[in-house]
Amino acid sequence: MGVISNHDPMENIYIMKLMEATKHKMETLISGKDFKDLKVDFKITFGNPFHQIEDEMANNPADLIIMGSRGSTGAAEVLLGSNAEKVVRNSQVPVMVLHSKIKLNDIKDIVFASSFLESDDNLAKHLLTLQDFFDANLHLLKVNTPAYFAPTRYDRRKMEEFVKDNSLKHTTINIYNDEQEEIGIRHFAEDIDADLIAMATHGRKGLGHFLLGSVTEDVANRTSKPIWTYKMSN
């Protein structure tokens, strides 16, 4: 559903035609074989995509947000970020970011990258749900960098505790060295030909986000692989 405000008559006509064309495309899309046997509702709105998604979630809460992204680089990324980044940073439910069309049946290897230093009871629950849905292997990953380095024995113990505390199965434990966390995550996922990257985010905002950034958002912006994110509650 679109909303037409006090534009001039010609602009209103253009918006109406755009709505009609978009509605036709959506109807054609959901009537195709990819959506066979699925109940699909759709809504068309105009305005800032991030704010429209935020409003929709406030009025009609969902368990998961799935969105496409072309990424964002350079000055635009520093100043504005992509809409996907903003949703990842602010969403209270898991978000899946897709850069291209995927087949769900092809997702068999999931990389979960973390420092494994913090805990969130809901994170493991959502992670298990994700793994069960795809019936996939879960590859736990800790990236060591020159700036943030920890002994292998320490990292392995923390990761083994994570597996035991959350009763994880079909997992591997991996410690990877690279110059930056975001680069290491991407390189490891490419090395094992992973189908999906899962990560948690703190959802930093304002000055904290500008100074510290977010590894999760950087990975979501710079990889071609699907990304699943969860915002830590603490």
C-alpha cells in the first residue's frame, strides 16, 4: 500500500503509475514457481527504506527480516551506511542479508564468527534454530589479529565451553589469523566455501559506532555470501 501526499497533480499521477507497475511486478513474482505452496502478503510503501521497515516491524512484528543489499562503499558508507547496515544495527530480531538469489537447500555449511567472550541466552537459541532449519554444519570461528590477539589454547577453551553450554552438535572449532577481523571472516568463509555467515552485533549507535564501527556490518557490506545477524541484548 502506498500513500500519496500533497504533491502536484503530475507528481501524483507519476506515483500512482509507479505503484501500479510495482504492484504488477509483485503479483507476477509471487505467482511464480519459487513461491508455490507459500502464503505471501505484500505491501508497497514510499519513503526511506530503513524507516519503512522500522515502522512495519513496530506495527506487524516478525521473527526474521530478510532483505537484499548491494552494499555500500567509500564516503557513502562512512556517512550514511546502506539500509541493510541500519537494519542490522537496530533490529531486535535476526536479520538475513542477501546479495544475490540463493537456494535454501544449498545452505549446508554455516560459519558463526564471534569472540566467544560474551554471552546472550537468546543468541544460542536463535543459532540452533538457524542450524536446524537448514540441517547444516556449524563452523565456529574466532579470528585473531595483530591488534586483538589471544593464545590458541585460551580461544579453544572458550569455544569448547560455548559448544558444551549450548549443547551444539555438528560443529567444528576454527581459529584463523588475519590482519583484520572482517577480512579474516571473509577469507575463512571463502576457504571452506561456506554457504552462510552468521554473526552477532552490539548495535552501536552515534559516536560509539563512528569510532568503533561494526565488524558485522563490514562483513555484511563486503561479502557476496548471505549474512545472518543477531543483535546482542547485553
